[in-house]
Amino acid sequence: MDLSLTVLGCATPYPSVDNPCSGYLVSHGDTRVWMDAGAGTIGPLQRHTRLEDLDAIWISHLHADHSADLLTAYYALLFADVSRDPVPLYGPPGIADRLAGFLTNGPERSPVESAFAITELHDGHEAEVGSMRLTSAAVEHGIPAFGVRIEAAGRSLTYSGDTAPCPSLTALASGTDVLLCEAESAVKTPDMVHHTPEDAGETASSAGAGRLVVTHVGRFLTSQEAVARASARYSGTVAYAAPGSTIRVG
């Protein structure tokens, strides 16, 4: 029984024809977590699991390319053919009011808590979701943002979310089997809030990660360029988070 990652999409900052924005399905046995819900990801999610069978949703930060499909999920959960209790939703502080602010179009606040059982993340937050353990750490993105380490059956997957290189991500990823790390920036700038591919390689190397998967590659880079540039700073295996692919952890 493997811990696995299915890439629903990884485009930034908007979907392409064949690549939704950031979203992943993490699975172990019967446990399923939708990790980031970027625009367009709810469609491919349903190739792999029903919304009724989701154990939780985890959101790294509230930029639309990581969270917009929470809005369509709200309508699915409350007003369509989905029948279940509210989905546990882990996300940055203020996520409930942000969702309600967008969804409300009248005198009464939209009942987001009827669709989602919301828990706000904080640095060091830990949660048990089915057979998985989720540990979140605050990262550096200019707004409240988090990375997460997911562990099950002695294996671990660490996801950077969106962030500049930072000690908290390196610590979170220490010894992880797979590091899923963003590589949006083509060039390094003084006000960085993202990784370059070289940064992703250095973070993986510093953390002692077993494998590196680059994701969220910016539109001024190709996936091949991102893999090659990350490989120059990391001696392990480097792959690209191709939309639709499934990565076995272990």
C-alpha cells in the first residue's frame, strides 16, 4: 500500500489548455486528501475519487491558482448530487471569511461551514487524516502560506506550496522521500517569493530529500529547463510534476 501523489494540475498563474492550476490528490489506502484546489482541478480530481470520498482538503495559501476551485466545490457539496458531511478543510487564517466574502451575494452570509469543516493552519500544525499525518509549516510568500509534510506507513512527501527558499521548508523536508517543490521563477530577484529551479535543487539537497519533483513551473520556463537547472544543484533524481501523472512515494 503506497503513499502516492496524483498531479491534477500545476500551471501558474492561470490554467493552460491541458494543465489546470495547482492541485494534487494524495492517497494512501482508502485515505484521500485534495492538496491545493487551484482553478480547474476539481474536474480531473473526479477521475480519481468522488467528492463524497474525500477525507480532507488542505490549502497552502489563498491565491486563486491554489484555492479557486473551493468555490465550485462549495456548490457541489451543498446544491448538487453530492451527499456527505462537511469536508474537513485545512487552510490559512481567514479562509472561511474569504470564501464567504466571495460567495455571499445578499443580506445573509453564505453558509460555508455547511460545506467545509474548517481548521485554520498555524506554524507546526499537526493533523491525523485517516492513515496520514499532516504537519504544516509557515513559509515565506509575502502572505500567510504553508508547506506540508504528509507521512504514512513510514514514507513521507513534502510539498513546498508557494515560497521563497526558507529554513522552515528545509526543516520540514528533512529526510523526506519526495520533495514536491515549486520552481516558478526564471531568474532570482531581491524580493523573491518563489523558488527558481536552482533554488529547488538546493532546498532538496540541503534537506537530504530522496527525490525532487519540480512543479508550478513559470511560463517563462519549460519543464525540461526546470528539471535540468534543478539537477545542477541536486545529485538525486529530478522529475517534473506532469499533469495527470501519479508518483509513488517510496
